[in-house]
Amino acid sequence: MERIICLLIFLSLKIFAQDEFIFWAELSSKNLILFHQSQNISLAMTQSKNTISEFACEIPYSNNDLKQFPKTELGIIDNYMTKNIKLNFLNSHKEELIDCFTGANVSIKDITKTDLMKAQNEIYIRILPLRFSVDFGLKSATIYYLKKK
């Protein structure tokens, strides 16, 4: 009996739980030349509680994306695809995600060193980790920023 209850709980979480992802990025430049850039996306290990979904942006599908997405019997993109397919889609569109989260918490550090007639400038920009979810529509994926209430 306990096994059946555990299976029902697992199945209900799998069906109704919305996949959440975490995004963060770092950019660094020296003398106005970009020398380090990294964007990272990972699956959230837990679901957020007491959050509000706020529209962030839409990312249109490429032809390659449409080939990889599973379809329903009606030929519509299946929104209940595996997490790996969703993560692969997001990783292939990292550049667009940076534009989606420009209003997020950003840490900026600017260092200027001067020595007589020489100046060196270093800028470090970091988008702090944030949670978001994705809804796959007919022509584009809608990104929602998850904010605490």
C-alpha cells in the first residue's frame, strides 16, 4: 500500500510540478576589451514556494529547435518534454537569456588604476543567480522570472 502511495505522489509531482531553472552570468573586461564571459543554466533541485511569475521575454524557435522537440498526436509541441530537452534548448539560447534578465540583480565592480600618464580599467559584471521557468508555445518559448512574494 505504501508503494502505491509513493508512486502516486511521485507521478503527481512529475505531472503537476513546473520545471524551474537557475541562471547566472559573469562578464569581465580589461581596458574595455572583454576577456571573460560565462553564462550558466542549471536545473533547480527544489521547487520555489511563495513565488510570483513575472513575464521576462519570448524566445522564438529555430528550425533546429523544432526538429528536436517532441510533438503530440496533433503535431503540437509537447510541453511535458524531458528536462534534458528543455535544458538543451535553454543552453542553445544563452545569449537571448541575458537580454531577458537585464532587470535582475546585477553586481558591478569597476576598478581604475592610474600611474602617471597610464590608466588601466577593469570591470566585473555579475548577474546574480535567479530562478525562472519556461512555457513552450506554438512559435516561441515564454520565459517567466520567479520572484519571491
